[in-house]
Amino acid sequence: MENVKKDYYNKITIDECLETVDEIKYEKKRIDLIKEREASVCYNSKNKGENFKCDAESVSGSVSQRACVYCGARVVLNPITDAYHIVHGPIGCASYTWDIRGSLSSGEEVYRNSFSTDLRETDVIFGGEKKLSGAIDEIVEKYKPKVIFIYSTCIVGVIGDDIDAVCREAEKKYSIRVIPVKSPGFAGNKSTGYKAACNAIINLMSTKKVIDKRNAINYLGDFNLAGEAWIISDYLKRMEIDIIAKITGDSTCSDLMNAPMARLNIVQCAGSMTYLAKQMEEIYDIPFLKVSFYGIQDIKNSLFQIADAIGNEKVKEKVRKFVEEEERKIEKELEYYRSRLTGKKAAIFVGGGFKAISLIKQFNDLGMETVMVGTQTGKPEDYEIIRSISNEGTVILDDANPAELEKFMLEKGADILVGGVKERPLAYKLGVAFCDHNHERKHALCGFEGAVNFAMEIDLTVNSPVWNYV
Ligand code: SF4
């Protein structure tokens, strides 16, 4: 590591610099796994892997890539365009998640603000309930909201403010909905936050039985990143299928309150929304389907599944024609990208299992091999599918940390990593290309047009001339 110090203080030659990079890479490959993490990492083998550990709390000190409970709740609720969000906690929690999704709105822009009670030392000692009531009063006076979500954060979990009581009191005082979101950061992991958000949505819908059903569906788990929910709504409209609520991308509070009238729920982001879909099945008798609109294979399967569930021959015929037409339109372009990408190696680390599964299929379709795949919140059934569609020897890992991702990317010789904002620097530091498939991205990756965008982005980054100089 002598060269690293030298690099820091003096100008060094290119040869010395390359030596340093090689040394770092060599060291990273040799890193051992933490003992407690071993059960969550494996080389894929069709005969082994039954005891793979996932869907569990993170190992303390392992520096997991997962976000906290509060962040999980916030990313699900944030795209509701006309809701107000008060983060009851220190200012850092609010700024950490302020406007972090690239969710687009066709109307209100209120959701892009972040309100905080800015808890300080004195509030920790004397309690923060008064401050929270004050914040609600101020927002009601200034903005006349219909719905406010109140998030509890780590410190609120520690000092024990009764946010339920504050919310009840405010609802009585102003006759609006003030909904608590139980999300102290340390109270579990990101999945716990998803559940807290889903409970808050159920709270908004109310738990009354709905008799007045409509011939329409809800679309769960699309956050309208780069307008993706609009692409899928357009597809469904062409099949003459109406959507009551998109949950939660480009939704309004009144859409969500009407959602119990739907006859079917389709779930795109299974990690965050399966719990809500199950609750809605139990409370409002709405069956659900898991779908994915990423990659040609999954888009086709999903549209046919929806048509089957609706059971209308006219819709099925429309789907058949639509799929044929759209596939024909993009065939040539995809062929071009295949010719440039065949034989390249991909590493994947994303939030949920469903997205990872679609990505493996997309890379297969482009002639690429997935050499490493992992998720933050995948379930055992997701990993079973991942194992069945991955090659022998592919590294599979749940709830990974940066050291593990770096080690296996290098060991397997990955040409590209697909992940989110926290994975980007890991790839670039190692001279590996990167594709952002998380909530900050600015272009659509779903649907037929998204499949072309995806191939184009992978080609641009993997085949960029910049890698010749690293
Ligand atoms: S809730 Fe806790 S872990 Fe999450 S951002 Fe706030 S302080 Fe950090």
C-alpha cells in the first residue's frame, strides 16, 4: 500500500498509478466474508443452496447496503402528489430522503417538499409532541392540506413520543386525515418500512367493506420514475383496461381512497407492495397478480396474465395484436445492441427480487451473462427463481455490503454493475461500467420502449472508450 500513500502526497507516474490500482484490486479480491454473512452468499449450484439465508435482519457492523425503516416508508409514500409529509425527527432524516425519487406528477407538486420538526437536544429531554402539534398547526394554516403523513424516526422511537395521540387530536381539531407512519429507523430493515407505509395507505383507504365495485384495476408498486407509470397506463388503456389508482406514482389521496372499488390489483414492485396487495385481498376481496414490465419476456407474460385474469376474449385479442406490433417495432434495434453486447458479463444488486429476476432475463436476451446477483429485500421464493434462471457458479448474495460487492465483481470479471445510488461509486472506483436502475434515474426502463433504452444505456456504458484509459 506504499504506492497509495505516495499517490496521496505526490504526483506519481501512470505506471505507478496502474500498479496501485492492481494492488487495490488484488487486496479487494482477497477480502474474507464476515462469518455471520456466509449463509447469505453462495455460488449458484442446482443441487445446493437450500439453506440460503435472506429476508432477515442485517448483521450488526456488516455495513449493509440497505436503507433504514423510515427511508423504506418514505420512498413508498413520497410519490402521492397531493399529500403532505412531516418527518418527526432531526433535520438529517428529512434531508436524507428529500425529493429522492424521480417520480413525476401530472398535477400537484406538493410531494416534492419535505417538512421536519427538526428535533434538538431539549426535545429529546422534554419530548417532541408539542413541537409536532405546532408543525401540524402551521401546515394546516399555511397550506390547507387534506392528508398529512407523520413519520416517526429513530429518535422518536427512543424518546417515545405518542404520535398516534397527536395525530388523533389533529384529526379531531381540523377534520382532515393525519396518519401516523410507524417507522423508527432502527426498528427493523427497509422491508419493515415498506410495511409501515402500506399500513398507512390502508389507514387512508379505511377498512370498510366496499359494495360499489368498478370494472377497473389498481396498479401497485410503480412510482412513476421518468413517467414509467404513464407508459404502462397507456398500454392498459389500449387494452381498454381502466386504472383506478396507481400506487403510488402520480397518485392523489382521493385515488387511493377509491382503490378498494377495483376488481383486480396488479403488483409491479413486489418487495414493497405484496403486503398491501394481501391486505387488500383480505379486507376488500381484491385478488392480485405479480407482474413485471421490465424486459420483453416479462412484459409479454404480464400483459397475457392480466388479460387472462380479466377473462375477456376481446382484451386477449387486443393484447396479442399489441405485443406483435410492439415487438416488430423494436426488433432491429435490439438486434444491433445484441451484436455489441454478446459475451459481456453483468453484476446486479437491486432492491427487490422481482426486478433482479427481470434483469437476469433481459441480460440473457442481450446475449450477456449474469455473474453476480443480489437484492436488499428479496424473499426465499425470489431467490429460488433467481437460482433456477442463473448459470452454475453465479454469485448470489442477499443484503450485501460494499466489500462483498467489490470482491465478487472483481472475482467474476463483471463488465457492468446494475444498482442504485449507493452502488455507483463502487463500480466506478473499480473501473467497472454502471447502470442506474433505481429511483433517481431520469429515463424510462419499462415497457417495450424501456427495453430499447436499457439496451442502449448498457451499450453506451459498457462499450464507452473511457474504459480503455482506466
Ligand atoms: S430514521 Fe434513523 S437511520 Fe433513518 S435517517 Fe433518521 S436517524 Fe438515520
